[in-house]
Amino acid sequence: MNTAVDFTLNVLPRPMPAAMSEALRARFGERFATALAVREQHGRDESPFDAPPPEAVVFCESTEDVAFVVAAAAEHRVPVIPYGAGSSLEGHLLAVQGGVSVDVSRMARVLRLDADDLTVTVQAGVTRMQLNREIKDSGLFFPIDPGADATLGGMSATRASGTNAVRYGTMRENVLALTVVTASGEVIRTGTRARKSSAGYDLTRLMVGSEGTLGVITEVTLKLHPLPESVAAAVCSFDDATAAVDTVIAIIQMGVPIARCELMDANAVIAVNRHDKLGLAEKPMLLMEFHGSEASVAEQAGTVQELAAEHGGTAFQWATTPEERTRLWTARHHAFLSGLQLRPGCRAVTTDCCVPISGLADAVTQALAEAEAAGLPHFIVGHVGDGNFHVAYLIDPALPEEREAAERLNQQLVQRAIAAGGTCTGEHGIGLHKQGFLVDEAGAGAVAMMRQIKQALDPHNIMNPGKIFAL
Amino acid sequence: MNTAVDFTLNVLPRPMPAAMSEALRARFGERFATALAVREQHGRDESPFDAPPPEAVVFCESTEDVAFVVAAAAEHRVPVIPYGAGSSLEGHLLAVQGGVSVDVSRMARVLRLDADDLTVTVQAGVTRMQLNREIKDSGLFFPIDPGADATLGGMSATRASGTNAVRYGTMRENVLALTVVTASGEVIRTGTRARKSSAGYDLTRLMVGSEGTLGVITEVTLKLHPLPESVAAAVCSFDDATAAVDTVIAIIQMGVPIARCELMDANAVIAVNRHDKLGLAEKPMLLMEFHGSEASVAEQAGTVQELAAEHGGTAFQWATTPEERTRLWTARHHAFLSGLQLRPGCRAVTTDCCVPISGLADAVTQALAEAEAAGLPHFIVGHVGDGNFHVAYLIDPALPEEREAAERLNQQLVQRAIAAGGTCTGEHGIGLHKQGFLVDEAGAGAVAMMRQIKQALDPHNIMNPGKIFAL
């Protein structure tokens, strides 16, 4: 068991030589920024970790811009850290070995919408909400929705998912192809717009989830989905989280094609009630959505309502207008920020395990009991249709014993998830935080294979070094 | 454009030293076979290529057996060629550089069924039909169905799909984890039973589709799906293939969750009528299946029947009993073998391109026109819901000009598919046949990255050498 999580920077930063900064300044002018405020803004994310900021930030506007920066970094052996929306939860953006932050947020164009093929190609800095706004007249939508309005480049790099994954899959299933700047500054394309292919190694899936350690993603080709003819959302309260989770297990095992199936524990409901001025019953709650034809939605909803009633579900409420639905789902997406406000000044240590669904009720119940016993403020939200849930422990950053307690709870939870056939991270990635867990989960042999790939594709270890594994 | 397809063996075989054969004989006894008949049976597949047989065949019964063979091969730098059902269409099994065939067909146990989690773990030699027989009382099924009754190890290695992929995805989406013997003879596990994960590089997806060139797959953990409450199949005839394909495009674009959507051209229908004694109208035909609740199936079918009628579809016929459905789908799965009988003594050169669906009608129409113009007997079947179709050119193996003509047609077809944003292979893999096409499709930079991975994970090039790229 690898329980040690070491955030200290045990490697020396690799400073940028003057020749490199001159080359970048010559090409990028004011888009090459070294002001402390800009660097600091690019040197933190939503994780609870601290690190020195990057040495410089380059605001790229094209794949060629990114290739120029990476080629210079390769020449001078300087770390490159891709930056999108800054919403990582696992320290992916932190300049733990120094280097240049490659900001792709200005690469925000939808390049090509092929509505007939249900595909779209975007620059890496397009955010998920922007994409859905820009394609809204096509009759199509992109379902993957992590809480934050993340960029599609960042979502690809962390293999993100969200509330719709139970029906539509994660980034793993929805990225068709990528444009990637490799560690030598070359530009490759990893796939085509065909919906399936057996042509060689699956470089797309290798890059999806590689957390910037194998290349910088600059363009993303995605599957889109037809907007459902009919949508209905519902909430239902339960006396305890176990009953809620057991309802979900029954829904999945019956094959109901539910689109969203989210758990909020009582604390999370309290938080969103306060933040979004809602009047939800402050008990464990499922928040669900059904997509399909009118008849199909009615049928799914009927089945689920029966299953919920069998498990003691009460206060089953429909959100039938688009406005009501948006209000509920906006509240759900605010849950993380709302939850932080349960304890002013706190930071959150978040867990992200995902288990085979038969182990979900036990995993959630034990996590809750342990958090209560430890006396740490906490809340739980979960994409429970996938077996994925997040405990957020709200710690006082001034009290190291609280962080230690949260880490200890996280470790117990992850070890149980792994023992149950699950994973330490369903959607946030390894980053800085879970490197020991990765070895526990995948085994030394599999991690050694990952390192062989990293070494082969990035021999000078310039691509987001220190993330996934501390090389 | 890389049109040259060179089947000549331009590398010397790497003979097995006596020390290795003695070690294998000592461990495996009669399961280490060198009889010519056994070697020849393991030295051919369903591809039109010829190569010398492997030097020996080892009938493995466990992951440890495979690891022993690979460790010996690594020590002696001898090629290892995994063998399952022998149903490859692209020469994957051919011992083009000599070596040992590792037969996993006796590794045919279902190791662990977790019906509550909708997952199963099998040994690599379990075939898809065997799996469905063994789990039939669980209320679950495994949908991926290439024509042959292939092994799940082989299906993983070629990233196979089949008729259900339009709804259930391919092996890419349905393999959760693998046990793999690496090129050094170590055993790794590439994932967990969780439905999603962001834990490090996606080794599962890297191995899926790697055609035995990165390791030998010995166990496969798969997603299963609830058996639909209701199933209905239908056939519908059209005056030309374009009308049939246009119907499919409309179905997909409307988001109808159709489970299967197959095209057979008139020649394919003639072939299955003869072989399976059916009385189908000998015109281009769609063969479809709908899965869901009774109401949902009725609704899907109604929508599709309307769309077919709008495109001139006639002779819409329902197969409502399980027996009728099985008869139709068995005929469809026989199409390749039935088609071969259209020209006794022939061999087939098969194409496998897959295009974004808006380009499908053009691709099929041009392929048909060119085959007619060339005067080569042919038939077309296609998983058209995915944009994937196969032309089989039936050539007389004694007439080299016919093979050349077929290869020329294939090249034209593939170049058009790539230009349309598609792939040279939807589900059969690269093998020996499509190495030039892979470069055309992926680009030299992406193929160079694949080679870097190959080199890193198999430095002595012993894992199925000469496949995907001629290293």
C-alpha cells in the first residue's frame, strides 16, 4: 500500500535560459507574459496544493503557436504546462518543476461542425458551455459536463465525465480524434471523423487522460448527440444514502436508459438550498433526468418512480419546464462551490473513487460514517449511475491536522474502492495527489509500462513533468 | 499516397534455438507441437495471403503458460504470434518472421460473472457465442458480434465490432480491463471493473487494437448489457443501395436508438438466399433490429418504417419470433462464406473502410460502380449505421491480374474514404495488408509515434512482428 502523499517539491526547477525567453518574446510580444500576477493566476487551480508559479505564460492562438513554444522548450529542456480554464482539482497546472504555462484559452473557435455526421471539431480552449451555445441551432448537443465550465482540451486531458456519463459515456467514448503537439514540437492528428476504426494503436485514447504529460492537445474532434425530443427531470428524497444508492443500482440493473442519476447527501442539499435559494428536502436526494421520445421518457420515469417508492423514496417531484430543470442542474453544478461555503475560509480535499455498482452502497455508507466519526465537515455528491462519488472534506488550511485527517479518510476510502474492484479516480485524474494510489490500483508492472511510454514519447521529461508519476 | 502492398517476406525468419524448444517441450510435453499439420493449421487465416507456417505451436492453458512461452521467446529473440480462432481477415496470424504460435483456444473459461455489476471476466480463448451461452441465465448479453465466432482475446486485439456496434459500441467501448503478458514475459492488469476511470494512461485502449504487437492478451473483462425486454427485427428492400443508405443516414440523424442496421447488396442477398434457403427479394436490403421496452421498440420501428417508405423502401417485413430473427441474423453472419460460394474456388479481397455517415451513400455507390466496371464478381455487406461497409471482390487465385485489379479497387476506395474523413479499417485491423494505408490515413508523425511505443514496449520486436508496420 502506497499511502504516502508527498507534496514537497523534491526536484529542482529547470529555469528558462535567456535564449528561450528571447525567442518567445520575439514571436509572441505581449502574449509572452512574465508579470507575477499573470504567473500566479496560472500557478494555481482548484486543488488544495501550493507551488511556485510558472516562470512565464504564453497566450497561444493556434496549434503553430503551441508547436513553437514546445519546440523551444524541447531545445532548452524546459517544462511545458498546458493551461485551459484552470479548473483542475488535482494540481495538474502547478509548475512543480518550473517552466512555461501554455495558455490555450484564446484558442476558442469552433472550427468545423458536421451536423449530418454528428461531429464537431473545436480548438482546445473552447469550453463545454460555449460549445453547446454555438451548436444549439443544429439540433445536437455535447453531453459531457464536469462541474466547472472546463475547456474541451482540459476535459480530454483528464478524461473528464460528469452527470450525463451514465448514458452518453465520458471523454473516453466521445473524443474521436485530437490534434496534438508532441514533446518534440511536431503536430500529429490521432484519428479521423469515422465513428470507429481499427487502424493501428489508439493514440486518441492514449492522449485522453494523459494529463498533458505526452503532448499538448490543441484541437478536439467530438461526437455530438441529437437533442432528445423530450426531457424530464425529477428529484426524490430518501431517509438515508443507502436507500438512494440501492434505488440507483436497481435502475441500472434493469437497463433503464437514464440520462443522469446524481446523488446529493443531506449536507450537499443544505449547501445548494442556501446558495441557490431552493427549498429541497434536506435529506439524501437523487436528481435524475430522462431523455428520449415522449413515450419513452414517460415509461422510464414511471419505472424509476416505482423503483424509488420500493426503496422508501419520498417527495418525488418533477421539473417539467426547461427553467425548472436548468435551476436544478445549475444548483447541482454549483454543489462544489456551494459546499465550500458551508465552512467559510475552508479548502476542500475531494475524493473521486468509482466502484462496480454492487459495491456502491457500502462505499458511500462507510465514507459517510467515517467522515462523521472524524468530525470533519463534509458533503457528498456522486455520479452514482456510474459508481462514482465525491466526498469533499472541508478543512481549515491553517490546521495541518485537519488535512492529515482528510487524507487518512481518503486513503481508507480509496483502498476499499480498489479492493472492491474500483478505481481511485473516476474523472479527476491522478495529478499530484494520487500517484501512490495509482501504483496500488494498477500495480507496479502496469505503472512501469506507463513510464516506458512516457520515456519513449517525452525523453527529456518536459511535458507537464511530475504529474501522474514523479519521474 | 502509399499504394504499394507488398506481401513478400523481406525479412529473414528468426529460427528457434534448440535450447528454447527443449525448454518448451520440457514444460508443455505434447502441448508443444511441431507436426506440420498443426503448424499449417496455425499458419493461415481467412486472409488471401500465404506465408510459411510457424515453427511450433504451444497450446497454453493459463496466463502463466503464456508468460513462460513469452519469457523464453524474449530470451531467445523469437517471434510470438497469438492464436485464437484463426478468423483474422488481415494476415494477423501469419508467421512472416517465423516463431511460435501461442494458441489460447484452450483458455476457454468464464472466470467471473458479476451480473449485478454488468461485468464478466473471461479467458482470452472464450468465443463470443460461448460467452453468450454461458451467461444466458443472467439476463445479460454481450453484443459485439463479428461474423466469425471469434475469441474475445482476438476480438480485443483487432478492436472488433459487428452488427450491434451502432447501439452498443465496439470492443473499444466494451473492454473494461485486460490481463496482458508483456514482451518481457511479465503479467500486467490494465484496468479495473469500474465503468470509468481517470487513473493514468489508458493501457486497456492501447492494447485493444494492438494486434498482438505489444503483448498477448490472456484475460478480458467486459461490460455486459441487460437483455432487452423486447426485440424486433425487420428487413426492407430498396431499388438501389443509395436509397437504402440514405434511409440509414436519416435514422441515425434522428437519434433513433436502433440496435442493428445492416446493408446487403443484391449480390449478398442472392448469396444468402442460396446458402440459407431464404426467399428474400434480391435487391439491396436493410436488415434491422430494435431493442427496448415493448413501447419503445414499437415506436422505433414505426419511425424507421416511415423513413424507409419515404426513401422508396418496399417489402418491409417483420421477423417477430426468436426463430425467424435467428434465421435472418444467422444468414447475415454467413454472408461472407455464402458470398464466397458465388464463385467456387475463389478467394476474397475484402475492404473495410468506415466513413462519416454523410459520405456513406457516395462511398457505397462509387464502390459498386467501380466493381461493376472492373467486371470482378463482388458483393457488399455493411454495418452502415456506423458508416462501415465491406466490399468482397471474389478473385481467382490463379489469376494474378484479378488480385491486382481488386487491390487497385481497394486502393481507390480507401483513398476516397480517407479524403472523406474516414478510415481504411473499421474493424478488421491493419495486419499485413493495410500498412501503407495506415500511413496515408494517420500521417507519418502519428505512425512514428506508434513505432516509438512499439519500440519502447517490445525492444526486440518479438510480439507478432511485421504486423501493423513492417519494423
